[in-house]
Amino acid sequence: MGARSSQSRGPGLNETDGHLLDYFRNTFASGGGGNSGPNAPIPVGLTATGGIISDYTSGSDVYRAHIFTSSGTFVVSALGSGSPTAEAVEYLVVAGGGAGGSRVGGGGGAGGFRTNLSGHPLSGAAFPVSTSPGSYTVTVGAGGAGGAILYNRGNNGANSVFGTITSSGGGGGGGNSSGASGQGPANPGGSGGGGGSSSSVGYTKGDGNAGGFPAPTREGYDGADGKPSGGGGGGGAGGTGSQGASNPDGGAGGAGSPIAIESATAKTYAGGGGGAAYPTGTGGSGGAGGGGNGTANESDTALTPGTYSTGGGGGGGTDPAAPGGVGGGGSGIVVVRYQIGSIAATAKATGGAISFYGGKTIHTFTSSGNFTLTSGPVAANYLVVAGGGGGSSGGGGGGAGGMLNSTVTIAPGPYTVTVGAGGGADNTPSPTQESAGFIGNNSVLSLPSAVTATGGGGGAKGRSSGNSNGPKNGGSGGGGGEGDIPAGTGVSGQGNAGGSYAPQPHYSGGGGGGAGATGGAPTGPAAGAGGVGAAVSWIEAGGTPGPSSGRWFAGGGAGSTESSDGSNHGTGGAGGGGATEVAGTTNTGGGGGGGYWSGFPAGKGAKIGGSGIVIVAYPT
């Protein structure tokens, strides 16, 4: 059951109402049946929950996709009938991309790419599902963290998992051979990292297909070796990385693989990161599918991380403390799809992941795009949540992204949607320990009167002379820093202020503010909790569960302490706020948790804020 060439979108079905045939006949004058014949039964899809739901048509077939941009559970409560996926599902599992290497490093390898979509060149075996037990764990792998130590290879991405299917994290790009012993060669992974530079010969690439899957189901390709003055490109799901065209140039990342599973339109995932160049030349371009660009020199800021929710590898960098830094890998994604009907119909609008709930058609944007209303006007609900602020290394938690949940009448026409990324976190142990988090990015729904949610404020720095990293104020304010740094303020109608700091001798940071409450103040040596977010009642998926009904967004991140053992850590606010040393949840606008203040063990540094989300709904 492959996706057909048509890219039309149409109404999907809420199979929980038990009246599919009546739904088809009463809703659409054209009726159902597609090309299956007048007496063929209309397909009935699985009854399942989990992730963000997207219903769409491809030709006359109607599909439902469950899109996971953060970890969760796919739960089947009833099997379907009348379609090739009545008792099975099609999946895409992409792991987190690897980070680029430093000091003229190689590009990060893309996260492993695995699918069983019929007709795709990498398609694997069928995946039957059952109602006993009916629950399938979904783990979405994080991208490899940027900010590597000078000369080191990048960090690998984390694995993504759906039930028994595991995709391997992308390999970190190689570092410079002049650095610490053994730190230069690139890492293997789902796709291999590109080799770093060497003073005499190219440094070794990383191998792809770490899971050892036989052709044609290999999960990724090798990176490319480095050159004396340029890092090699990381491998992608669709091809190997490249060496630079000449010695000063970085190599391009390998291409990703396109697949039409989130919607009828193909999207490309798992592109490799480009390698760095030095001292002149051009940084390598990232591979199609979210690969980040390599940097050209120590003052170049063109370097980019892998795109979140694509598994793209990060671009290779120079000095981690330079403006370009080192590109982190993009987080992965898991998509589960099955057929729920067969019909020809026309939707009122296009854009985003389309689902149906409570008599409404819902368009969910987890990344930037366009919402185009083709008939109307319509009375619509909207939710616009900005990216959460990053947590501090030894200070406050990140403030949640601003949250706007209201109604508006929308006239026909195209409207740009911008989904803000979460703010970064400076978790390099030296030389910028105890640094503040970075502010999140705005999200915008560009109606005639634009709806703009303000990015969350970064957690305030600790008591030393670490970086301030920009505003503590934001949609919700970042938490106060250890000792004497005040909290940030929120934007009225979008969020709340961060929690205050603890005075000496405890040196504990406050929690970031949330859409529903101010961040918590420390209690003695314990860090402050993130402020709770707010609930949305008119959607069935997205966000997180909370203390009451609805789906919750924009929770604040917890503050941090000088303890690395977890005994005095704070909790994140409901709605995606990260606990101490935990990132804000993707597509919730949750603030990132603060981290240990100095020389932290692996994984215990400050964490990034969660990316935002934009949702528009109107009567079906």
C-alpha cells in the first residue's frame, strides 16, 4: 500500500464514533468506495492513540498517521478491517543525528532511517499489531549535543525505537588529529560521521548502518574522510558524505531519503552534516533532509545544527567557543501509519498535520510552513506556543515559551506559520561554566493581525562570571540564578515570571515561569520547580498530560543546584518543562532544566528548551 501520486488532502475519520459508513455518506455527496467497486466494504482503520494525529488522502485512500516528535506510547485498542493495514501498520523510525566534530571537524552522520512503507526503496517487513497487549513503546532519540571539547569528535545521536524496531543514532563527526590522543576519528552510527581534518592526510570517516541491516534495508551510509584543511561530510540515509572539492573546503553531507508517510507529500529525512573548512574556503553544505552546514573559519556563524525532528547530522565546527561553535545533531522522529478509509473529498484548508476531533478539523504545525484556507471565512481556534528558554549551567530553569490560545475569524488565503525553536544551553564545562540559558524563538501565525508568541527567557546565570547569554525575560521568564541573580519577567497574557533565587549558602536556582503559574523558588538547598503550563481542551493529541483534563503546553524548566547527585533537583512544570538536567519537551514550548554548575559528569549539564507549536482548528 504505497502512497500514490495525488497530493490532495481530505477529511479523515474519527473511528471512535462507530458510524464510519454513515459518516462517509452523510458528509460527502460524492460518497465513498474509491476504486474498490460498488460492493466492496469501506475500510475501517485501527482504533489507536498516541502522538500527533494527521489524517489525509492520497488518491482515494484515507490514511491516519501518528507522528511522535517526543517519546510516548502507541496504543491499539481495536483492529480494523477491509484494508492492507487492517491488522498491521507502516512505520518510519529515524534516530537522532550525530553532532559535528570540532577544530575543523567532520559533519555529523544522520540518524538511522528504517521504514516498511510499501514501495519505498528501504522498505522492510510487515509490522502486524495486536490488541493484546496493544501497547508499543515509542522512543524518539535526541540529537548528539554540540559544544564538544576542542579537537574532539562530536557526540553520537540517540537511538529511536518503535516496538521491536530500533534505528541507530548518527555517528559524531571527527575532530582534528592534532588534539588529544584517540579523539580524532569519526564515530560509526546509523549513518557515519565525516572525518575531521589532519595536518597531513585525511582523518578516518565513520561507517554507517551500525545495526548491520542487509540490503535493501540498510539504515544509512558512511561519512567521508577528511582532508588536511577540511572535514568530510557525514553520511545520510540516501547516500555517503563527500570530501571537499579542494583542500580548504569542507565536504557536503550525504543526502537523506524522501518518504510520504506524514502526509501525501514526500518529506526528506536523515541528511548528513557538512564538514568544516579552515582557514579559508567554504564549509560543506548539509545533506537534504535536515543536515546542518559546516563552518568556514573561526569567525564564521554560518554553521547550523541538524534540523529537529529529521535526524539530520550537525555541521562540523572550529573552536567550540568561537561564534560558529559546533553543530548539534537534529532529534529523530517516529511515524506510524495505517489506512482508515477510501473516499474522494476536498478539505477547507491545507498545511500541517490534519486530524479530526470534536467536530473540528485540526491543522497541527510542528515546524514552520503555510496554512492556506481555500473556502470560508471560518471561525477558528488557534494555539501559538513559542520555543522555551534554555536552562542555566548552575542557575535558573528556562522560562516556557509564550502561549496564546484564543479564537478568530479567518478569511480565505495563505498565512505563514513560524514555529520557534527552543533556546540553547551553554553546557560546556570550561571556560563558560555557570552561564545563563539562551532565550527561545518566537512562534507566529501571520493572520492579517499577526499572532506572535514570545520565546521563553533563558535561566539566569549562576553566581560566577559566566555568560549572560541575552534576556532572562520572555514569554515566561527564566528562573533566578544562584546567590543573587534575579528572575526574568513574563509577557502579560502569555506567561509568568520565573522563580526567585536562594540566598547564600545554598546557591540554588529558581524554576522558569510557565503559562499557568510563576516558577517556584528554591526551598533550602533544593532547586525551584518549573511553573505549570496551561491546558487546551479542543485537541486530542500533542502537548503532555497535566493535573487536569486537556493537553498541556508551556511548562517552565526546573532550576539547578551545585549538587550532581539528584538529591536537590527540581521538577519541571506540567506542559513539557524539563526537570533539572532534562530538556524541555519537543513541540510544547517547555523550558529547559538547569544543570550542574561546574565540571559536570556526562549528561548533567544545562538543557535546551522545547520547540514550539502552532495549531489551527475550525468546524469540519
